[in-house]
Amino acid sequence: MAKISTSHKLPRQADETLNDPITWEPSLAFVRYSISALLIGTALFALAILVFYPEMKWRLLGPVLMALVGLVGWHLIRQGRPQVALKTMAVGMWGIVSVVVFFNGGILAPAYYIFPILVMLSGWLLNARAAMTAAVMTSLLTVFFVLVEHLGWLPPTKQAPLVLNGIVLVCILITSALLVNSLVRSYKKQIQELHAINLGYAQRAHDLERVKAELHQAQAVARVGSWVYDIAVDSMRLSDETCRIFGLPAGTHGSYQTYLARTHPDDRDRLQQAWHAALRGRAEFDHEHRILVGPDVRWVRQKAAMELADDGTVKRAVGITQDITERKLSEIGLRQSEKKFSTAFTSCPLAASIATLQEGRFIEANDNYARDFGWPRTELIGKTTLDIGIWPEPMLRQKWVEAIQAKGHLVDYETTWMHRDGEQRKVSISGEIVDIEGVSCILAYVTDITERKAADEQIQSLAFFDPLTGLPNRRLLMDRLEQALAAAFRHQRRGALLFIDLDHFKILNDIHGHDKGDLLLRQVALRLTGCIPEVNTVARLGGDEFVVMLEDLSENALEAATQAEAVAQKICATLNESYQLATQTYRSTPSIGVTLFGERQESLEEPLRRADLAMYQAKSAGRNTIRFYDPQMQAVVTARVTLELELREALANEQFLLYYQPQVNSDDQVIGAEALVCWHHPQRGLVSPAQFIPLTEDTGLILPLGKWILEQACRQLALWSRQADLAQLSVAINVSARQFQQEDFVQQVLDALAQSGADPNRLKLELTESVLVYNFEDVSTKMSALKARGVGFSLDDFGTGYSSLSYLKRLPLDQLKIDQTFVRDILDDPNDAAISKMVIVLAESLGLTVLAEGVETEAQRDALKEQGCHTYQGYLFSRPLPAVAFEQFMKQTA
């Protein structure tokens, strides 16, 4: 039976019909058209009867029945039963025509011509079997009609008019024409579909060739070939790419053993195990192994799908071969690299970690985190840095992330982390952004630099700050002064330097020790810092010298000086307040020199030099005062420098001479002399010791000069000891505190006596009170050692210093000298008279002799004699004389 197509499209797509047999499939449209043609034919016939032969209405029965059959078929088609409709129509129409023909004259009836049309419609609408059946039945019906008519068995009928016969024929022809037209159209449509199918076949063949070429190309690019293995015949078909991978000519066919032979010997057993497991259905065949291609070794991946036979066994395998050599080599290299990285990561001396970029979640960390930051590795993995609190603030990590994102890597990024115990640690982080399975991470190496930073800060502090007071040192002061000079000149603003020196600081160190001196310096630093705004600078140059730098003063010099003086007055008042040095209350005063800067460009040393000169001017003015820089001071300083150079030349060229001033008793007998040094200057002549001895003390020249005086005086004493009239004389030598403090001073004296042959009992050393305040035990030891050799001691300028009566009592002194400042006004100043009397009484109570110096008048001598002093020295008796003149003086007074 023919199929009824429900498609309203002309041809079907080629890929939809490639596997279908080509058959006649009448469409519903063709069936509907055929029914319509039938209805039109019967309608025309009925209309013709009604118009031309109304008296023959009984002839309408046939057309009406045929129309009813057509309508039933139409109805069945609408219900979706096309096969039933076609069969109903075929049988119904054939039966109706047979009845009409039987009652209208048999084969001579016009309706008999409808039978051929029914045969053809049966073939078109149903199938060839239906057409053959209709033809056979119609033929048998024809024989039947001929036989019945011959026997006269047909019912009598009135012969139809000729016109009616013509009408019947015309209706049959019209219906046939309509059916033929429909048939032609259907065949044309079928031919078009066949043409389209042919085109589809051609296009499909072309596409197959193109796809095949593209597949070969894709396999070559992907290095993936295909193969089909027919197990029954042990035949393996290989694609061109598979052949290339195995190093075989294109189109090569192989067998299982051929394939196995090209497998690396070490991999064959595992390959066969995987293959047999796949054949038994226990596992998918997906295996990687090595193959031999000439001298080379390649890695391949084999993957196959198994096709089963009806009995469940595998009949064929379809698979692919992928060249994975590069991937395998990369994996091997990667594993080696990972192993090296893992070894380097775990053995790295730094704290190393990998954490996600965005969250900071630890993916890996080495054990050094426990060592450096107290966090065991197991407690870090899976947690974020903020979870464990390793960053003090989230903002610090955000800055680190932004910095490393900007460059992709960072070296020595310094920040702050937290130790597990809550202590902040300074760290240096070096890291880079890495991609791990599509996630951006940070590979970081962290160094704890807390100790290094502390050391750096300590070095910085030592380099730029005074370790005792914490104030800026000279280096930092000079750096700030350089900036202040430039800013003051640029903005036409004045600044000032205040040079501060503590008065008598050396005495504090000598009497109470350096620890008390350090306490004083610290407290002075605190007071100075509190006296000035923070924008200014307080620095310690060294020793007891401090510098205050004031900036941004008035542009007017007078106003700036007034501002600087106000600060200096405040400092002076503050430093005059008492200090608590441990359990001792102490008072100290400052000498302050002030100078302005900023009026002109100048060197760094210049304003500091001016302030230093001003400070010395304050010292000269009696200390505990303030002095501004006086340009005339420069001349004094220049002269001082020149004098120092000339003193050094004088020592080298032996320009010094010893003069001797007689010491007499109340009977005007010369009992000794004081040796006084004078300088015979080549240009200036004789220079008094008062003009150069202070400078020798400051520069240290007093040490070689004092040694020369000691040696010269001992030689002179030895010479006089050989003269009968001079043998009883003693010689007194002034010894400075600095000279006496030398460790080998005792040995120097003993060497001078030994080398000269002088009598130690005739040598007297005059010490000032400043010697006594220096390490009393050392002074006492040295004096006792010399006293044991016969050397005598006299305390010079008694009453002008800081002597303690307990010292006098414990030291091996022989004599006290009343200072000339008390002798000068002894007649006019009751205080001076009382002091001299006190010295005399004190000496008598201690068993010491007394000598008054600076006696210039008889009245002064008489007043002293009346108080109990019987030994004198001064211009009343003689000026200091050279040795030769002194000897002549002795002869004149004998």
C-alpha cells in the first residue's frame, strides 16, 4: 500500500532520505484533489440531468451515491484516517458504478467508462495490488454482463438519450482531465524531490570529502589519529595521522602483534593487561604508554570504544591515538621542577608561603613560620592571614596587595606583622604573583628584620644622636644647620645659635665622679628641650657643650636678637635651678654665647665659630652670663692661635727662662726662692707667665713645660747646694693640676732629682686647691710617696678655691700660702684681714708654716707679722730675678 505523506513541502532533505527506498507517496493534497475532481464530475452530471432531463430524476441516484462516498472519504481524511478513507472510496465507487451499469444496460451504459478511472485511482491512491484487483474484478464483471445480456437476463431499460450519453462522457472526461492534471503535478513534484535528493547526494559526497580532508588536517594539528581494529580477522586500519605517529607509511594496515612490537618493552605488559581488561568489559580502554619510532621514543595515549556482537563478545574496537610526547616531557619536567621547588620551598631558610591573592588564604607554608612567627604550618593551611591576625590591620595587607599587583613582583617590601605571642615584628617580604589552577596567588618569602631594624635604628642613633642624652650630635646639627642657613637666606628670615657651656663641670666630674656628671648632662638636656619649641634643635657637641638652634626668627636683626636673648635668658634661669644628682643636690650655671645667621650666605662652621667665641666671652665676663658675638673677639682668638704656635716654637727652641723670687723671714733673711718661668720672645721680649700659662693649661703644653721647669729648677738647686752661702736655700716650684694628674708624675720628680743631684729636702712643690679636688686618694698617695723622699709641699693661693679642712688634715702639707688678693687689701678690708688671720691660725693648729705672697709694703709685712705670719714673698723684697742676678742679690743682702 502506498504511503500517505503529510508533508506540505516539495522535496525532503537529502540527509533525511539517503537510507529510504524511493516510493510513490501521494500527499493529502493529491487525495483531496482527487475527491474534489470526483465530486465536481458527479455534480456536473447531476446538474445536466436536472437541466436537460428533469423527467429522469431517478438517474440522479448514481451521482448522489458517488457524491456520498466522496464525502465519507473526505470526512475520514479529516479524522486522520486516510487509508480507511481511500479503501472506502475505492470499494464504494466500484460498487456504485457496478450497480448503475447493471440497471442501465450493462456494458453499453455510459457509466461503464468510469471503471478505467477507478482502476487508475486505485493504483494511484492505494497501490499496484489494488489496481490489479480492481482491473480483474472489472474484467470479471464485464464477462458477467456480456453473458447475462446474451442470456437476456438484464432488466429491461429505456435507452438513454444520445445527449445524456454525451453528457456522461463529457463529465467523465472532465473528471479524468482533473485527475490527470493532479497526477502530473504530483509527478512533477516527485521529480523535483528526486532532483533535490540527487543534489543532496552530490553535496553530501563533496562534504564528506571536505570533512575527510579537514579531519586529516585536524588530526595532524591535534596529533590525534584514529584506528579501527577488527578482532575476528586481526586487522587494524590506521588513519594517516596514526601512521605518522607510529612512523609508518600512509595507508598502512597492521595487526595486534605489529602494534605490540612497536610498544616500548617496559610498557608491553601493562598495555596488554589494559587491553584484555577492556575486552572483558571490566574497564574502559584508555591507556598511556611509550612506542618506539626508529631510535626515538614517543608517548601516546590510546582510547577505544568496543562494539559488541550479538553474543556479547567484542567484535570491533574503534579508537584514537594521541601523540602526547610533548605533554609527557612537560609533565616529567614539571614533576622534576615541582620536586626541586618543593625541596627549595621546604628547605628555604626564610618563611615561605603561597596564599591566594584576594583572600590571603594559605595554600602552602614551610616550617619556618613556626620558627619566626610562632605559627605551625598545620594551623596556617586553609586559613586567611586576617583569620590568624598576622597583619595588624587589614589596610596594611591591602597596601601590600596593591603594590605587588602594580608590578607583578616585589623585592624587600617592608611592613609590620604580628607574632603569635602578640608582639609586632618588622618584616621584609619578597614575592610574585603566580597562577595556580586559574587562581591568582602570591608566592612570598618573608624575613624577620626586627633585630636588623633595631640595629639600623641604633646605628642611626649613634651616627646622628648623642648616646648619653639622646640629643642630636654634631653631625646631625651640621646637617640641620645647613638646611636652616639655606632657608633663612632664601626667605630672608633670621636664625640664631646659642652655644652653652656648663661652668666648672670638670670639678663636678673630678670631685663626685663621672656618673654624677652624666646625670647632670641628662638633666640639662631635658631642661634645654623643654625651653624651646619642637621645631628648633637642641644638640650636644660633646663634653659639657650644648648648642640650641633657633629658626624662623624675625627678618629684622634687632628683633631677632631680642627673640634669641629671651630664649637664652629662659635657658639661663632654667639651668640655674638646683639639680638632684642621686642623693646629692647640686647647682650649676651656664655660660651662653649667641650669634645670628641668615643675613648672608656663609659656611657651616662660621656661625658655630662665632657662637663659640661669644661663649668664651661669657666665660671671661665671669661665667653664668649671656654674651652676643663681638667682632673684636676675632682678634683675640687670632692672637690666641698665634700665641699657641709661638709657644710650641718656644719649647722647641728653648726660649723659656727660670726666674727666682726670694722668700724671706721676719729677720729679712732669704730662706728660699720660688721658681717662676718667663718667656724670652724674639720680637716681644720678656713675656710674663700670666700671659701664656693659662693657654698652656688649655692646650696641654703645660705638661712638657712643667717637666722642663722641674728639671731646670732641680739643676739650679744642685748648683746652689755647692755654694756655702746658698746651700741652705730651698726652691719652690708651681705644679699644675693637669701635671700632677699624670700617672708617672712621682717618677718624673724623682728622675729630675736623681739626674741633677739636688737634695729632695730642699725642693718644695706648690699645689693649687684645684689639685686637691681630683681623686683625693690618688693625690694623697702621690704626695706621701714624694714626702717619704724628703720633698716638701706648699698649698698655694689658699682660700680662693674649694678646699675642705678634712683634706688639709689628711694631706702631708708643710706650708700654706696666703694669696696676694688677701694681702693686697689687708690694711683696708677687714674681710681680707680676717681671712689672712684665719689662715695663719689654721696653719698653726695643723702644725704648718705660713707664707704670705704679694707683700709690697712695710705696712703689709707688719700687719702680717702682727697676725703671726713670719715668712714673706713679694716686690717689697725683690722682683723675680734670673739665677745670676739672684746670686748677686744674695751677696748684697748677706
